[in-house]
Amino acid sequence: MRRDSTRAKMSQSLESSDRLRISVIGAGYLGTAHAVGMAQLGHDVIAMDIEKEKIARLSACELPFFEPGLGELLRKSVEAGRLRFTASYDDVAEADVHFVCVGTPQLPGSFNADLRWVETAFAELARRVAGPAIIVGKSTVPVGTARRMAEVVRHQTDGGRVEVAWNPEFLREGHAVQDTLQPDRLIFGVESRWAEQLLRAVYQPIIEEGCPLVVTDYATAELVKVSANAFLAMKISFINAVAQICEATGAAVLPLAEALGYDDRIGRRFLGPGLGFGGGCLPKDVRALYACATELGLDEVATFIRQIDAINLSRRDRALALGRELLGGTYAGRRVCVLGAAFKPNTDDVRDSPALAVATAAHREGARVTMHDPVAMNSARLVHPEIEYADTIVTAAREADLVMLLTDWTEFQDMDPALLSSVVRSRNVLDGRNALTPERWRAAGWTYRA
């Protein structure tokens, strides 16, 4: 009901002549999803990125990444004239609201975030924007960044009113359309009522549908995103720690997780035992929060947060060890079929992918690894060309001594063990995501481990 009503209000807003001019800086995953979302809300949007090839593809309504449902909305927005793309900062100067959606990856050799693109974006905008306007950070950043960017803007803008706000994103890869147009909350980190009102105007159809809104200060807005991701990561690491106890005692972790989930103080989501978390957000944000606690001298807090990451990484070693056991103690000279390259289903993102980490580790130990993923093989091939890739599950499993399910795509969960029995050399399966039905595989003659 809420979704249908929201779409109706969006349609009404498209007819409004009083549309805001919005720029989005950074046309990656976050920036593209946000730009399309803003156009769907009825605003006039221009998205800017310094990568000209990316801008050309988006202008041609071609997504440079996989995200269900986003491509169709991109095409509709461009064809309706509400969304266009540019590679020049000069083209965005006249907007009323500027959203900074650039990446903040983990610095090499450090747990801190690399802020060079955020700092560049704010500096370039401050040189050009005359105001009145707001520059809104959506990128995930350490506490204190918004305050520093506000100082940059204050020193570089001359005359017109230009303020900084922070509006953290909470996109889930594979659900970007829903999370942009029907978010479960909005956070405004602002310093004035004027900036708050302008952001309310941006999100008016969503707010009118009852989306919870928290208006707060810069520091709180910055901390919300990393805290949320660290908490979700903690749930995953917690159930994986309990899974180790279950292995040692003979208890069953899946019904245990189900029982925990019935407690509404806990909930079932993110209590999925298995290979652990990856991607471009949870690992980076856990490490960034650890770095923040360390810099503040909060040693006990830092130790607690660091352990979340350590438990998660240990699951990759455990999966590798279970696979080694199934192969009689060594990967050397054995053929291994790996199902999954993306860090989770419904995305082609392989950043910090547990599946790729296990696959490449098996390769380093001497295995001949063949991998299949429904959409992420091109992404995986770019970073790990040493792995072999196959277009189908059956081709990947041919003559395999071990099948490892490491990303829980639906088509992997539904695959027929009897069909694979006819092509593998040895019927050994490692279920790294607890996604298969053990009885079904054992009945087909497979040695099953999870």
C-alpha cells in the first residue's frame, strides 16, 4: 500500500512546475541510484563524474554495473528530460542542492577512509556555487569530515548563502531502487532551519508517506551509517562465533538462529551463519569505526569492534579448511568448482568478496579452480584472471573433486544434485552459505559439509 501511494505522489510531483535543480557529484553505484531517484521524485537532475567513459554510457542509458530495476528507471528519467550527465563541474554550478556521492574506500595499509574525492568535490563546488544552495554529503565519512567541509565552503564561497549538510545513504546492493524511493529512515545533519527545509523539499513525497526523519547535528549524522553497518556486521560475526560452538558440541546452528530470531529484540535478519560478510560497505565501515575508536583512545571499544572483523575473516579460513578435509588433506592437483564470485547475490560487486578470497586461496594451494557466477564473472576476471571461469554450473563442475557454494544465488540453491553427480569426479560439496538442503544432497550420494 505504501509503495503504490508513494508512486502516486511521485507522479503528482512530476507535474509540478516548482521543481528543484539538483546535482549529484559522483556517478558510481550510489550517485547513479540517487540521481535516478531524485529524477523520479520530480526534480531536474544533472549527475557529474570525471570519468568520461562512464558519463557516455549513462547518457546512453547503459548502467556500468548490475542493479535490478535501476536500468529501466534510468532510461525513463533520461527520456523524460529530467536527468542528464556531464563530466564538468561548471555544468552543475546553478543547482539548488548538490549531493556529493563519491567513494570513500579504505586507505591502503590503513583502516582509515580515503577522503581525497570528498575533499575534491567540496572544494570544486565551493569555487563555483554562488548560492543560495546547500552541498549535501552522502558519502560515508569519519566523524568531523562534515565540519571540515563546512569550513572549506565557508572560506571559498564569497557572498551567496551556501551551507553544508549531511544526509547518509543506506543502500543495499540489489535493492537500490527500493532503498532510494522507499527508505526506512532519513537522516539530516544540518546547522540551520533553512538547510533542513530545503532537504525536506527534496524528499517531500517520501516524508509525506510517513518515512521516519531524524534531524540532528553533523557528527551524529556521520556516525549513524558506520554504526548501523557495524551493528549488522556484529550480528553476522556473533552467529558465526556461535556456529563454531555448535560445531564443537554437535548443536545445530540453523534452528538455533531461527529460535533467536523469534525474539523481537533480536530479529532473524543478519543471523545467517556461514562464510561471513564482504562488499564495499560493512568491512570498510567496521574498520573505519575501529580507527575512530583507536584515535579517540577508546581501547576497549576498539578491541570489541576489531574482533567483529577478526571473526568474520576467520570464516574464510574455516571454509578453506573444510574444503581441504573433503579433499583428503590437500588442494594440490585437485579440481575445485566454486559457485559464486559476488560478495552476495543480486549484485556484480566483488569488493572484499569472501567467495573470491576462498577461491584464490585454494588456487594458491595448488587447486585448479573453475568459477561460475550469474552476473559477476566479468568483475571477478578483472581482479583475478588466474581463476578459470565457466558460463554454466555444469561446465564449472565438470571433473570437479569438490563443489563449493560460496554465494547464495537462488539458482545455486535450486540446482539438482543428481545432475551434477553425472559430471563431477567426486561428490563432495561444501555449503558455505547454509543454502542447500543437506538431506537432498546426501540422498544423491554426496558428502555434504557446511
